[in-house]
Amino acid sequence: MSDLSLSDLSLSDLSFDAPARLLLLAAVAAVAVAYVLVQRRRRAYAVRFTDVDLLASVAPKAPGWRRHLSAGLLVAALAFMTIAFAKPAAAVEVPRDAATVVVAIDTSASMQATDVAPSRIQAAQEAAARFVDKLPDTFRVALVSFSSTATVEVGATEDHQAVVDAVQRLQTGQGTAIGEAVAASVAAAGEAATADGEQPTPARVILLSDGANTEGRSIEDATSVAKAAKIPVSTIAYGTENGSVSAGGRTVQVPVDAPALRQLAEQTGGRAYTAESGDELSAVYADISNQVGTTTEHREVSAAFAGLGLFAALAAAAASLAWSPRLP
């Protein structure tokens, strides 16, 4: 198991492989109670002195915060080591060793709109290229473009530069076949996930679109395909409500169909995003990169609590040696 720190842990999901050992915390609590009782008894014994000056010199009113601090650190050390003895386990975010990511990009004519500078398609290409470039080298990446049909531009590969180059060569066309894009992406992910007789690897589709589905199969049918393959589809609704393009000498409004994309993501187990600028799109891809690059595992985290116990014990010993002639 790799080294873990408390910052890696989701303590709300903490569990114990040997919970019965936590009963030893009762003994730790007893030590704390005994310490408090001894301090009270000490004060009661001190009042027997009639000489006030002598009382002040041999039995101060209280042992002082320093002595209490040392005792508190010792009790904390015992508590942390007891927790470690109970074999705690927690949900921990760890890097993935392998995964398949399919980047699907809308190349319909509406992507020529300039409401996102310098244009929707150019900003999308730049953000997608950076996303692919930052993925772990062991990840397989595929590229799907879609307008009136869906095309697998690059099959799943560890050659990320080939995907980046293909992203930069994308050209716009007519129509928006979101359903076909989902089906093609799921097929590409499925083939890569079981290639070469290897164990299946996690797969995810990242689909960006700026319009409504106008060609091919319905989004509902594509959703069923993704759900059957158990491949999440995260969607990016891209563009503003004011986007427009020129067609046949007239201006055509090209708003994004965000509700349909959100439903696609939610029903397949992905996440739905919106982006109305190049910066927002880059931020979305960065968030997705963090998600696909890690996975949650339930791991034993005894070492983290044992480390805290050791630190508290050392601090108690150092404080006692510095402020008292003997350990508390």
C-alpha cells in the first residue's frame, strides 16, 4: 500500500476492520479521568497546610498549563494508537493505472459561431488538445467528431500526440448527430477496454456539443447504448444563448440544448457541464481530468493514526523533559 496522510482521507467514510479493539478507548478515557481526580485530590491535600507561604511554595494552586499539556498529549497519543490498532480504513483518492477516454467534439456548422472567441470550434480545439496532453501517459485516448454523422478520427491509443494533431485538423460540417456520436464513442471505448485480451479498463466518454440533436438516432436510444455498456458519458453544453451563424444570407441563432445533454449525462452516470467561454471550457476539462485520473479505493489507514500517536507521544516526552524533572 502506498504511503497515505490524513489529507488523503475521507474521514466521514471511516470504518474499522477490527472495531472491537476500539473498546480499549475506554481504558484511555479512564487514564484521563484518573488524571483529573489526582489533580483534585492534590488540591484537597494541599489545604491541610496552615502556613500560607509554605503552601504556596510546596503545593501551588494548580500545576500549570504546561503540565496539563504534557498529560493531554500523552492521552492523545494513547487514543491515536488505539485507533490505529483497530485497523481503520477509509475512502482514498488514488491515481488510476489505466483508463480509456473518448473525446467527442461537435463539428457542426454552428461551431463557427464567434460568441466564444475566437470561435467556438477554435476554442474547443485548444481546450481539448490541452486536456488530452495532460492525461496520464498510460491512458488510451480516442477522438470522435460529429456533424451529420459520427466519425472515429483516431481509435483508442496511448499516442496522445496523434490525438492532439487530429483535434487540430477538425473541420466543420452540417447537422448535429449527438446520438450517433454517443454510440460511436461507446463502441470505441468498449473495443479499447477489452483489447489484446487484457482485463477491462475503466472507460468514459467526454462529449462536447453546442446544439440540439438533428440527425441520426435519438439521444434516448444512445443513452440506452451507453447504459448497457456501463460507460458514463459526461457532457459539455458549449456556447451562449446569443450565438449565431450566417447561413444563406441570413443570421441563424444557434443556442445549445443544455437540458438534453444534462439528461444524457445523468442517466449514464456521467456529469453535466456548461461552458460559455474558452476559459470556462478549459476549467471544465481540468475538472474532468482530475476525475478520470483518479479513483476511490477503500484502504487501511492505520499508519496515519499511528504516526499521529507517535508525534503526540514525542511531543509529550519533550514537554515533560523541558518543563518537569519527571514524566507526567
